[in-house]
Amino acid sequence: MSTNGQDLTIDLLYFDGCPSYRQAWNDILDVLVEEKIDAPVRLIAVEDMDRARELRFAGSPTIKINGRDLEDYQGDGVIACRVYKENDGKGWPSKSLLRERITNPT
């Protein structure tokens, strides 16, 4: 399935204290290439609690596809390293979850 990604927005929110966002960034780009999807990926630094609350930041890295958190996080914003239970507690989501959300964003 090749798409131009016009209707797809991908935001990778992070803070510098947790370097796991780099793995998430690489995995997002891998999935886009593998699925032949041309979509922008915005890297958004969350630098303080005000910004974390404003963005409903679930910890670093938080990935939102069309504004929806990968794991449907609905809590308050936090400044913390995020753990993805679906990826055996690693600090980034699995490629399979990324692929599912990127190819089926609704």
C-alpha cells in the first residue's frame, strides 16, 4: 500500500532525559519506508511541566498518530521516561504497534 501520507500526522514527543526516543524515531522511519508511506514526522521537545500538561505528554517518547496516543493515554502530562508494556517494558513501542497505528490511524 503506497500513500502520500497527506492525511497522516506523526508527532514524536520527547525530552532529553530519556534517550529512547532515538530508537522510536528510527523505528517510525523504518515503518514509513517499509510501508511506502510519505508522511511528515514532527520531533517535539517537551521541556517543562506546563508543556507536558498542554500536550498530555505520557512520558518520553510519546508518539501520536493524527493526535491519538499509540496506547490511548488519557492522563495528565508527566515528565518521565515512558515504558511500553506491549514491547516487553522497553522504552519505545514495538514496530508492530507502530505499523498498526500508522497504517490504520483511526
